[in-house]
Amino acid sequence: MPKPKVVTTISIIILLLLLGCKPSEKGVITIAAAANMQFAIGEISKIFTKQTGIQCELVISSSGKLTAQIKEGAPYDVFVSANMKYPEEIHANDLAVRPPKIYGYGQLVLWSMYDNIQPSIEMLKDQNIKHIALANPKTAPYGQAAIEVLENNGMYNQVKGKLVYGESIAQTNQFITSKSSEIGFTAKSVVLSPKMKGNGHWIALDERMYSLIEQGVVMIKRENRNFKNAQQFYDFLFSKEAKEILEDFGYLVTK
């Protein structure tokens, strides 16, 4: 069974618009997913396709950017966000089939690929740490959570000159894995993914130091589409199998 195809946001929009393709009519659904979910949603969609035969096109970006694209008419069927704020915004703009629902709770970690660095909040002030990677807090919920951690530990002003912002968690991970940043904040789902597991050193951050990351999902209103396919994926995201996958990737499915 073919693996779910991950393509860039711009390329899929151009492809669908130029070819006039209606994915749902051909047994394909388009899922817009927050970057922290890249690995987990890939596994979930693979199992979903195996069981249903419905193919999944994945568009990975920050939740804020995906929200802007949906409001501009991007041809997505399901939006899997990194928080509830953006799905609620979609619903408030009458673009969702129904109100958003929480499918899991994200966890923030501090990660470094340098052998001589054992991550800790205090060490962020170390003079040897020149760059601290995090996702853009304006569009990425995990970036906002990272800022909250720094503020709640009273060190934001001390390290703000070191902060390097990625467009999303995906770009933030590139900063960390390429070692262009000595350390960075990312999602626990990233360091537990098969691709990244065992690489570098990381610590889970105290959940009391940042707001609960409630990750929500909505079905997007679209004309001329097979509603049933999108509904099947939406329901599958709350199935026992999907919840087990989410837990394997470090998400909490109950609070």
C-alpha cells in the first residue's frame, strides 16, 4: 500500500487549482496538518488508507498559516491543528462542518544534537549557547508555549537575543538537526518519531510552565466533495488505533 504523500503547501494548491482535481471525488482526501503532527499523522493516515482504501494527501505547515489558507479557500477536507484557537477561528468564520474537537494534548521538549549538551532550562543562559530554536509564536502554538516557558522561568529577556524562529516546528527541527542552533524547543512527537528517535539529547518540560496544548480538528466545508470520505477520517482520528498511535508519539489523549 503506498505511503501517504507529503507535499508542500504551495505545490498542492497549485496542482489542485491548475488540474481542476477534486480529490474527494477520486477517493482521496486532503488533510492540512500542523507541523508537530507530521510524523504521527503520516502513520495514522497510512493505517486509515490500508483499512478504507481512501488515499490521503498531507499538507504540513504551521497552524496559523494553514488557517489563513483555509480562509482564502484552500482545498482541504480536514484541518488537524496544534491548538484549538485556529480550528475555532475556522468555525467562527462558518468554514467548518461542526465545532472543533480535541483529539490530543501536545507536550513540549528541549532538544539538542550536540553530544556535549545536556538540555536544561538553566543552560539556555550559558555563553556557549548562541542560538535557541523555536517555532514562530505568532503562527505556531508550540512556539507560543516555548515563550511561556521562558517567561515563566524569568529568563526571556536574558535569552531573547539568542532566539531563532522557524516558520513552523518542521523548520525549527531543521535548525536543531543541522546544528545551526545548539538547542531548541520542539514537540515530543518529533523526538519520539522513528526518524528522530535516539538522535541527540532531550528533556520533557514541566507542563505547569506553559498553557495546555489542546490540539483540535475540524472538517472543512467544501462544495462538490464526497463528505463521507472526510467523515471517515475524522472518525478514525478518535478511534482506539489512532489514539494508540498518538500515545506512541508522545501525545496525551486524555486530560
